[in-house]
Amino acid sequence: MEKTGSKPTNLEDIRLVEMALKKDQGAFTVLLAKYREPLMSHILKYVSVVEDAEDVCQRSFEKAFMNIDRYNSQYAFSTWLYNIARNEAIDH
């Protein structure tokens, strides 16, 4: 992973996804850190109990990372991730 000092640089999502496709754990970590809070806010629109929303968030990331090879780079990674989270929240 590209770094500036000891911290990862702010790479574009597509680059992070490319790295994640190669099983780069650091890329997964950066994507998780970047999207965890906004995704939780999104999920809380559907799930009112915080603990349940945290479970939905975790499942959403797991599903996204298990299926990252299905991501279509013509669309924003965030859109894909938010759709997964919305579906998980509705299923919940």
C-alpha cells in the first residue's frame, strides 16, 4: 500500500478496490475506516436500534468484501456499498 510516512495516502476508491481484489488487507482496512461511520448513518435510517445497526453494518462490509469481484467500477464504490447495506437493513 502506498504510504506517506506511517499513514496510508488518500487513494481513490477504485485503486483501493483494485488492491482489495488482490487480497490486500490494508486496502480493506482503509475502505472500512473510510465508510464505517457514513454507512452506519445510512443504516440507522432503516434500523433504529444501534446494536442492530452495527450488526447490519458488519454484515454489509462482510458481504461487500466477499463479493468485491462483482463490483462494477463504472459506478461509485460507495453506491454499491450503500445498496448492499440498504438491502441488509431491509432484510433485518
